[in-house]
Amino acid sequence: MPTLREFIDNDFAPFVESRFANKAKTLGYYRIGLKNLREFEPLANSLLDAISSQNAAKPDSPSPASTGKWKSCGGC
């Protein structure tokens, strides 16, 4: 079972890059979102089958939103 980061890097990001190659705003939106997910270590390092809505945002783990690390797509 891959981690979320491995799934993003090996499966989802390549799909997004291919599928939305001609849609710059959509591609930009996904790139920003995937970058944010990769940078949130508690979630990015979790095995896919261990992720649930219950542990996706643990109160004891600051989220990128609460630390100012979320990146905006600038209106994409």
C-alpha cells in the first residue's frame, strides 16, 4: 500500500498532467493542491488505507492552513 505522497507522485499527478495539459487554470489548481498535500507531512506520509476523515486533520498536527503554508492558485 503506497503512502499518499507516493500515490500522488506515481499515479495521480501524472494523470492530472496528462489529462489537463491543455487547461492551464485547471492544471494550476491541481498542482497547487497536490503541492499542499505533499507538504503536510502527517497526511503525506500516511498509507492510503490508513487515511480517513477522522485522521486527515488531527488537532495535534498543525495544518498548512493554520501555519500559513497553504499556497493559493491566485484565482484559478
